[in-house]
Amino acid sequence: MSNHTEIRWHGRGGQGAKTAALLLADVAFQTGKYVQGFPEYGPERMGAPITAYNRISDTVIRAHSNIYDPQYVVVVDESLLEAVDVTSGLKEEGAILINTERPKEEIIPHLKGYKGKVYTIDAKKVSLATIGRYFPNTPLLAAIVKVAGIMDEETFLKEMRSSFNHKFASKPEVIEGNMKALELALKEVQ
């Protein structure tokens, strides 16, 4: 991981972008990083576009604002490609990660000329195969950890299991489904 990583998440209310950003901050903190994970609230209703952010650093983070020029962007709902300028301020040496079942070549024309790296994952397929329901945030969380090189995969999975064990102690089936989603997503991101 570079010394300081900034990630902007674009999703819709109820899809878990905020939860994923907070989980990423929690897991990175457990590995000794300085972190921030926070949402930007607008109209708080199911389905409304939302934005969440992460800062992860080896040194103290002094900035306390939204992230305007991120190295990475995660798009939880591909319909936002038409509704929101998801590439605004995105550094070309970074990357964008998009939840889609479509091939990357079909997505690129919707990125307003962005010239950086584009990664995709079909988070719906991954979550249905492992969790049995559509929760895009879990596969996208694993995918951005891999794309951004935030930590090695083994450490990430260990820390996520610890976090899930704490949060879902009385629901072992939830833990196992989510762990399988993380593992599959690490293989499926393209």
C-alpha cells in the first residue's frame, strides 16, 4: 500500500456503500493504519445516490473533509454512471472499480473520457452464489482491497473473519456466507 490511500464510494441508499467504507476503515485500523471511513449524507432515503469515503494511511491523517481527488472510486450501482459524475477528480494513476455484469469494454464509454485503470466485478453473481441474497458491498469490499493493494489478502481475510465473528456471533451462517463472498470476490475482480 502507498503511504496514503483515498477512496470514494458511490452507491444508492440501502446497498451498503456506507457499511463497506466503515468495515474497510475498521479492518485497516486493526492492522495498525490510521483511518477514516465516513458517509456524505444527502436525501436519506432508500435508493437515493449516496457517497462514502475512506482515507487509509501509515501516518496521522490531518484532513477532515470529503475526498475530491481520490486515487480509487468504487461504483456499487452501475446505473450511477449516467446519474453521477463518478470519475470527477479521479486520479488517472488510480483506478475505478464498477459492479457490473457487463464486459469492461461496454462500461468504458460511460466514464466521461477517464483514461485510468478500470476494474469490474459482478457482485450480484458473487453474493447470490455465496450469501444467497444480493449484498453488493461484501464482494466490492474485497475487490477494492485487492485493486488498491491496501493489505495482503491473507491479512484482510483474517481481520474480516474477526470482525464478522464479533458482529454476527449468534449467526455463524452469516459469517461463513460473507467469508465465501470475500474469497470469491478476490478471484473474480477483473
